[in-house]
Amino acid sequence: MKTKRIPIEQAIHLLESNLDWIARVTEWAEAMGYRSHKNFRRVFVRYYQINPGKVLTAVRLIHIMECLEKDEQKSGNEIAWQHSMKDHNELYAFVKYHTGYSPSNIKEMEPGKRRELINKLIKNFQYKIK
């Protein structure tokens, strides 16, 4: 059965809408209708001029940071599950690796400093959206 491909310009929107189950470029490629993640990567790089793995990391991380900022009542496990992670330990490792801070440190930051960190991450992962 052949799956219809979604236009590449919708890739980031599709990712943002499905963070609860897209954790890898291969899953993202399948959701976009590609049989091969390598082919998806080639088309993606041609259109956005950046590796889809970097965009996937950036979108997940920025969304997690925004959840930590907004959803103070959510547990680490709930935020992890929202972002296709198995538990709070995986969330902790991902956030700590990419930011240098634990999720609880980020939650406790004053809003201005947290927003500054989010803006820095956006700038570091700069991806082009057409």
C-alpha cells in the first residue's frame, strides 16, 4: 500500500502536532509518507537548508521548555510522555544535555531568565521556516 506524501513545507507543522509519538527522524519520515528516512532527509535539507535531526531536537526542546514554563502542575512523567519519552529520567537527560539545566531548575528560574534561555535555544538551533 502506497502512502501519500505530505508536502515538505508542512513537515515542521506535522512534527509540532505529533510530538507525543515522533521521537526520531525515521518516524517523522514515515508520518510524512516517505519509505526512506534518507530520502526524506535529502528533500528536507534541500527545502529548509538544515538537517531534520537538528530541527527535531530543537522543536522538542523548545516545546518542553515552554511546557515547563506554562504547565507548572504537570509532572515530569506527563511532560516526558507528551514528547515521546518513556519517563522523567529520559526527559531529565535530554533537557540537561541540551541546556545544562535540569527540568526542575528550569521550572524554578525566574520568567525572564527562562525566556532568555528559550530564545537562546531558538537562535542556536535556527531553523528556516518558509
